[in-house]
Amino acid sequence: MREVTKYGKTVAEAVSIALNELNATLEQVDIQVVEKPKSGFLGIGARKALVKVVLNKTSFDDGVDYLTDIIKQSGLSVHVQVEERNMRACRCQLAGHDAFQLIGKHGKTLNALQFLAERVVNTQSDHRINLMLDAENYRETRKRALIDLAQRIAEKTIKTGRPHRFEPMPAFERKIVHHALSGNKKIQTFSNGEEPRRYLTVAPHS
């Protein structure tokens, strides 16, 4: 359970500051007014409003708690930041001095952590929830690299006439490749296999 205590000139301002830090809406929190604002006399004795805002526990918190426990056991200097969330998705960032150590070759460690945390999140949910985990802006770097690789593979496939099979990738990475090559009428892309070993193939268009 996450909570923050914040000051503001008014109760509304203090709550707004707290919601911004928690990246939450009013519907997702419980609010306790610790101190009401006081104007004082000629500014003497004035005080700001103080509120305690508690984020109601959701399935996302189970996933964040799971990641936090794994990281704590690793001994690395890393913490989980929730950057954005709604009823269907949650974006988290691994931040800290050792965050790069949790990326792995081609993001395999990061993908594994995301896969496991997403399974925890969806255990108690009655609808599908996506959890995206990032570190050191790796996802954007990986996206650019996949697009460049996809274009090179497409050119090679057209030239040789032979299909190319990518290493297994998570669904969101396969989607990047599919989208990058969707406009090329000389090749086709399709996926085979079962998660988490599902892979993508680029082949000449029949």
C-alpha cells in the first residue's frame, strides 16, 4: 500500500500534489485531512493544509510488490516507479544505480521480470491487464533497433528468397516488427509457437 503526506495552501492543492506523486485519481485513493489551513492574523500563525493520501491496493500493487521483493533479494540498488496506470494497463520504470543490470541481453531479464509480474497482476483480475516494465529507456532503444533489424531482414529475404526466423520475442516486440514491415508487399510476416517461446518469421510473399 502506497501513501504520501503533503502540504498545500489549501486542502485541494495538497491533495492535487499527492495525486500527482501517486499518479492516481480521486477514485483510487482515500484522503485524510491531518491539518486544515489557517490564515492567521496578518500572516502570523498561518499554516498550510496537511493531507494524508493512501492509494487503494489493486492488482497492480501486487505486481509492484512482487518486483520489489525480487529486487530486494538481488541486493541491487533499484526501486520500482509507477509512471502511468489505468484499468487496463500499467507502465513501470526500474530506477536506481543498478537498474541497467536488470535489462539483460536483448532485454531478456527485463522481459522475464515483466512476464512474471504481469502473471501476478492478472491472477486476481477479471479482465486482461497489461504491465509494461522499462529501465534506462531501454524499450525505446530496443524499438528502434528492432525496426532497423526488420528492414535489413526484409531486404535479405527479398534478395535470397529464403524466409528468416527471429529468436523468440514477447508479443509487444513481435508487434513492432509486424508493423514495421506491414507496408512491404514483397514479404509477409507471421508468428508460430507457444508463449513465451513464440517467434516471428519473415518470408517472401507467395
